[in-house]
Amino acid sequence: EDQVTQSPEALRLQEGESSSLNCSYTVSGLRGLFWYRQDPGKGPEFLFTLYSAGEEKEKERLKATLTKKESFLHITAPKPEDSATYLCAVQAHQFYFGTGTSLTVIP
Amino acid sequence: GAVVSQHPSRVICKSGTSVKIECRSLDFQATTMFWYRQFPKQSLMLMATSNEGSKATYEQGVEKDKFLINHASLTLSTLTVTSAHPEDSSFYICSARVLAGGEETQYFGPGTRLLVL
């Protein structure tokens, strides 16, 4: 069964405390893995697309990596404005979304 | 990145009425758009895939006669919730498929909050 699991469900970090969010997947025929940021009451905002194991992409304090079973979103020295829910989605014959990790960065 | 808009952003209606939600791609053409609904603290649930000029493809368990989708142009898809009931209250989000430089992704609208009284 195709499945996407994100962990942890919620994460509280002190400002400047780096950490990683995990997205594990079991799908047949992976075509792409996507990371989105979602603020309360808003639609998801696109962050990254990863296509193959070993691929990495960076944007400001965020870095996404991909293996054959999972993806990590690394957040380096986070700031309070990084607080949001981070969603991972996997594209096989359709998109499968994880339930997200709610990140809170405390000043 | 590509911009997708939705209208209205919030709507309150009485039970039994119909509500139309518009999804527009503002600076690009989208042959494929998707409609999702999201319950509080839950992930997005794909409802249907909207293809320009053809019938929408609905996910299992989604009533096509209740959630009418029309994709009449390359920049507009509409979702009409017919005879809405309180259990239809939710956050509805659309997205547009974008293909560029060999990469495919989805850009999301800001969502529409529907409350059925």
C-alpha cells in the first residue's frame, strides 16, 4: 500500500537550534518528492522537488535530501518565522501527502 | 513561482444551498488542476483531478454529483458544492500542475474556508 509518513508530528525548537524533519514513503514508481510549507489557514507553499536518491536542494536555512526510502528536511539555525507546518508529498501515479510536521521555533 | 488564486477565501452558507469556488492560475496556463479538502490538523485529501476541456476524475468515495467540477479554460477551474450540508464544512484548496524544465510540481491556491450552517 502506498504510504507517506512524516515525523515527528510536532517539533519545538529554540531559535538557532538546528534539527531535521523526516518523510518516509513506500510507493511504487516514485516520480518525485515534494516539500511544502503551510501556514495556518493558508494553502501550501512550494519549497523543493527531489527526483532521485542522493539528490539535495537548499534554500536559505532549509536543505532537503532524498534516499530510496525517505527524505529529510534539515533546518539550520531556525528563526521564529520558520514556524509552520511542513508537508511532504510523494508523486507516484497520484500525489500522496503526509500529515505534516508542525514546527514551532521559540525566540 | 507560479501564482494560483482562489475565490472566495471564506464563505458561510445555509444548509441546502450551493456554493461555487473558483481557482485561477494567474500568470500561466494550467491544463490540469487538483481539488483538495483539508480537515483541521489533517493532511490534504485529494478529491478530484480537473482537466481542461474534459470531465474531472474523482477519487474513490467523492460524490461527483455533489462536488461539480468545471475546467472550462486553461486558467480557471471551479468547484461547486451542491446542496451543501454541515458535514461539507472544510478548507478547500486547489492546485495547478506546472511542468517546467523537465520538472513537475503543484502550486497551491490560498484555500477557501467553507462553513455550512
